[in-house]
Amino acid sequence: MRADYTEIFQDEATVEKYEHVVYAPDSYASAINRRQRAYLRRLAKRAFPYRRPVQHDFACGTGRAIRILHGLVRGAHGYDTSAAMLAKAEEVGAYAELHHVAAEGEVPDPTPTEIPALVTIFRLLLNVDNDVRERAIAFSAKVLPNYDAGLLVVENHGNRHSLRHLRHARHTGSPWFAELDHTEVAELLDRHGFTIVEQRGFALFTQGWYGRRGLRTLAKLVDDVVARTGWGGKWAVNVLYVARRTRPVD
């Protein structure tokens, strides 16, 4: 993993690449984003039938998760250490109050809001060190002090139990190739009093399959079924974990 992950996204050129190349309309990441959007919007309607939640998006980047849930939340707050990311989020139309937070030090305080709340953490855990992971989930615990406060949704875009793992030997020593398995994510959440109540996979196949014309159609078809039904999610490359706060932590 990269020790300088937070510093990398301070650069405007890197932010532009992230928004317009990584998430280009026909890219692998955009296909996953489309499936996540459908799932999260169904989840929000199902989990919060009586009152829409307030979203708190930690490491919000360009506001992808905020845009996904627009219209299904009472309000939204995005928190990030990169001013460049926050500027791009505002530019592309992430309707939220955006907050620049420090990369180190005390766990940031969330903006006080009434319950229920929905905390989202996307594309962060995989590429950062343990201290940053712990900080992110500690922030979530501040927003969600108890079971009834709402939900936490965390993304793992490098599941160790997926086809992606077959390439790990080739990428030994690469700062951009990291993996997390389901147990590691569950243990991280548990240390802060969270229990996973649901998980869903969004791509059984790796990015390489999407770059081959003969395989792309098959891969997209299967991955659409996986995302819609939940089948095979244990072995998906990209996974979302939904958790609730089930106990206090000293």
C-alpha cells in the first residue's frame, strides 16, 4: 500500500484523472459504480422507510457516493483531506456541505445532525495504512453511537478472495496493489463496535476482462447478475459491507 496516498490526491491533475479517466463513462470503475448506485438506492429506501437519513461521506473525494444517493437523503456532508478533491466535488455537482479535514491528529468531528444517518466510506481502506483505516471507522462511530443511529457502508475494492488475487505474485512490492479479505474488514469494524449485517459484490471479474472485446460482454452480464442477486459476492473483486453499531467501545 502507499504511505503517501492522501498526499497524491492533493494534486489537481491526479484528481482530473481520477474523475475523467478512472471513471470514464465506459470504464470498469463506472460499470461497478452503476451497480453500486442501484443497490445503494434500494438499500436506502429499504433501511429508512419512515425518514430519510443524513449522509456523512468520509474521504468523499469527488463526491461519487454523494451523487449516488442524491434525492434519497435529507442532507449530505462530505469530508476529505484534499482541497482539490473537494473543489472537484463541488464542480461536478455533489450536493453537500463539504468539509476539509486534517489528515492526521484527532479523529475529525462530524457535523451534528439528527438521526438517522448513513455513513459512506468508498475507495479508502484498501490503499491506506492501518492508522487511516482506524481513523475512518472511528469517525463513523462518532456519527453512529448506537444501533438505531443508522448504517455504515464501507467499500473494499480489492477482495483477497477474488480472481484479482491470482495476480498478487506478479505485483509483489507494488504500492498500488493491496488486498483485504472479509475477515480483516469485519475485525476492523468490530474494533469500533460495528457488526456487518449485509454485504454485496459488484464484479466477479477483473478489469482485464473488460478490456477484451470477446470477454467484455460475458463479464458485464455475469457481474450485473452478481450485483442484482447477491450470488457469488464472497468472491467478488469489489464488495460493499453494510454495518450497524452493536456495542459501545471504551
